[in-house]
Amino acid sequence: MTATRDSETSKDLTAEWPFPVAAALGSRVRAQGIERELRARLAFTDRKHLAVEDGRIVLRFEAGQEERLEAASRVVETVLAGVDALAVLPREVDDILTILPRERLKWLKDGRLQSAGTRTVKLRGRAKAVTFHVFDPRQIEDVLDRDLPAVWRIEDAEALREKRSRAAGKAALTRGGKVEPKPAKAAKASRSRDPKPRLREWDAFDAEGFLR
């Protein structure tokens, strides 16, 4: 931390730290999440004194508020000390890995993405609290480095093609069984449809009495 007197006005006191870019894993959403975490840990009245600007985290207080600056600085330093282990939220995972929410849910369900636990929050405007899974930043970083979403999409596409192929084969067999009658029934049906055979010169043959 660096503590200085603001150059714009001699009445202001500031403390600043470099923003932990590596912990954001290249995600703007994750960076915003880190900023929200910093604000949430500060006392309510101190939150407006924190700003993230030009790659820096800045606390700015008026002169005579050295104790508040010192207390808020300790909070910021505590958060930054553990920022690498800060749980990754669902929207942050989607942005870091460039995936869709439905992909995240599918891969979480089949175990390719592993939950690091759940978090329950009550969102503004909603009567009920919402529970969602959070993720270990080390696992998300590993998935990102190995470009596993691309691999998983190929696996899913192959599995879908195989499933459709099996379904098409089963449907073809079912249709074939319905169209082709059984041999006995086919023969019986054929006999019932054929007219009584008539032989040439049958009447003359019968007249000679050979059938009496």
C-alpha cells in the first residue's frame, strides 16, 4: 500500500494498491466481482471512498480521517491477500471460459466442472433467496489454460451424433416391423383376395362327366 496526500487538494488523504489483474483471469466480469468484494467488506459508510481507476485500487478520505483510512486499508489488504482463492461466481465462469450458461450447467451436472460449494444470497426485488454453485479459481484457470471447453464441445457433438444415429436406426426397425406383415398372415390375406380360379374349357370338361 502507498499512502499519499492527494496532489489535487491538500485536504485529501489517499492509499492505493495495484489492481490484481492476474486474479481476474482476463475477465472484465471477474474484475468487477473483485471490486464488489472489496466494497462489500468495507464498512457501509466507507464504500463510497473506494475507487478502481487506471489499474489501481484507491481509497480517498478527507484530512483528519486518518483512522478511517487506516481501518479501510486493512480491509482492502486482507481481501487482496486472499484474492487468488476468491470463489468464482457463475457469471464470471461464463465470461472467463467464454461459454454459455447451459454449457456450464451441463458440464457441472456431468462432473467436468466441479463445484466448490454453494452460496445463498437474497437479490434485490426477489422475495426468495437464490442458491448457486461457486467454483475454485485454480480449477477454472486450469480449464482455461487447457482450452477444455473446445474439447468438451467436440465430445458433446460426437455423443449427440451417436445418440441420433441410434434413434434413427431404432425408428427404422420399428417402421419396418409395422409395414411388413408376417408370412402366415400375408398368405392368408393373399388367398382371401384372389378370385376363384377358372380353367379354360372347364364347362366342356364337366359335361363329359369326368368329374362324376
